[in-house]
Amino acid sequence: MKTPLRALYLPFLLLAACQGPNPSERSAGDSQSGVGTIKIAQAGAAKGQINFRDPLYRRFTERFAQPAMLLADRIEVYGPADLLEHLALRQDSEGFALSIKTTTAGLRQELTRKPQVLGGEAFAQLDQWQLFALHKLIVVQAPDDQPVRIVAFGQAVYLPKGAGEQELKQERITFTGQHGDQ
């Protein structure tokens, strides 16, 4: 069976027609239709830097940018829609049961120690903070804009790794960070 010559060229013509200009080659005055497009600043285009004046860009809180450790019986983390871009949970299926569900408060992830397990901890990393929960770790990602809040319960210990902050040991410790804070 012979294929018409036109049929062989058609995919290449479509591919060439769909190609647009490279975003880094656009001038600062160019506009592009498309939701969620991040414009590249003309001065930083070669380095691939983001234009921080773009209304679509929101800087995450700097509160958790310095290395620190938090250890407690139970840790709860609450935050805005972009929380999971900054947080990672370690899943230990042998020692902890993982529950993920949507609630009216948002997406809720819960790591709970299994009854027959004696040691270990649930672990999460929030930017530069390491979170260790001995019994339960809860993360709630809300759909709205709210501060990032960490609440540690039961023999909570906060250990900053840098200078400037003091070690804390209390039954309950709360930390809060707003978008764009320093």
C-alpha cells in the first residue's frame, strides 16, 4: 500500500505551525494569552530568573528557611494551597499508617503510629526544618490563603541549627509564617 507524499509531510507541517516564540526571547512588553504564564524579566532572561513583580508569583514564607529540628509526640502543620510545594513526608508503611482525605479544611494527610510498633518517628521536611513526630504527624493543605502554622504537642523540643534563636522545650510550641515575610 502506497502512502501519499502529502501524508508524510503533514506531521512536520503541523509541528512547525504549532511552534511559538521561545519565552525567554520575548521582550518585556510582549503579552501572551494563557492562564498561569510567568513572564521572564528582560534583564534576567539569560539567567532564567523570575520577575518577582509578576502578580502570579507569591513568595513563600521565610520563617522556615533556616535549618532547625522540631521533635514532639504530635505535630500538626497547616498551610495555604502551595504548602505541599515546600513540604515532603517520609512514608514508613511498617511503623506508621498513612491516611489521606479531603475535608472541609482542605487536603489532610495523617501519619499515625501503628499500635504494635514501639520505635521510630514520622518525618517531614518543611523547607529547612526537620519535623519528627513520635506518635502522629498531621498536614492540612487549605485551598485558601492562610499562614503556615506548625503546632507541636507533648514534650516538644525545638532545636535551631543557626545562631540567633534559642532552644525551646515545652508541652506545646506554635510557629507561624506569612507569605512574603522575612
